[in-house]
Amino acid sequence: MEVQKMTATRSLVPSAAQYARLGFSILNALFSICIALQVFLAGFALFVVSSQWGMHGNFAMYFAPIPVLLFILSFPARLPKGIKIKSLVLIGLILLIFATAVFSEEIGFAAAAHPVISLGLFLNAMLIMREMTKG
């Protein structure tokens, strides 16, 4: 019964929205992988080769725009309001994580929130993924 309901619901969504949903899902999965890789790079620089901190900082520039794309795609994909809000939260967390990195000397101990924010990014991306697969 549940499978028939999901199939019927998906078939009512126009193909453009289906493609937008597929793109959204792929970008969200890519973003999640990038966050995990970014944490790995931080650990690599911290515990193995400290000269690699630049790689940690530079890599972030490549995937930081993904939440903006997610938010934009959420409209043609006709996604629920909750997913749109979570996409906005990702944008806010990206801004916060960059702020804690750039202004670490000025904000003192608050810069310690930087790795915690990365956990929030990953968790939020996982929550989006779970909501996308609920159908």
C-alpha cells in the first residue's frame, strides 16, 4: 500500500520537478561527502602534516556555494517548506563557519565553535536526505 502511494505521488509530479529533485538529491549527497572530506582534511593537517591547513581552507571554497544551489533548486523541485528551511539553515551555517575561521583571532574562544558548526552542517544535510527519501 505504502509503495503504491509513493509511486502515485511521484507520478503526479511533473518531469521538470522530478529532475530538479534528482539534482537536489545529488547535490545534497555531494555536499555531505564534501563536509566529511573537509573534516578529514582538518584531521590530516592537525595530526599528520600541518602544512596542509591551506588545503583544508581552499577546499571549502569549492563546495560552500552548494547550499545556495540547494535552496534555489528546492523551488522548481516543489519540495516541502521544511526542506527549504533546512537549505536556508545550511546557508546560515556556512556563513557562520567562514566567520569563525576568518575572525578567529577577534572572536577568541567562540572560534572553537568552528568544528561544532561542521557537525551541524553534516547533520542538517543528513536530515534533508532523510526527508527526501521519505517520499
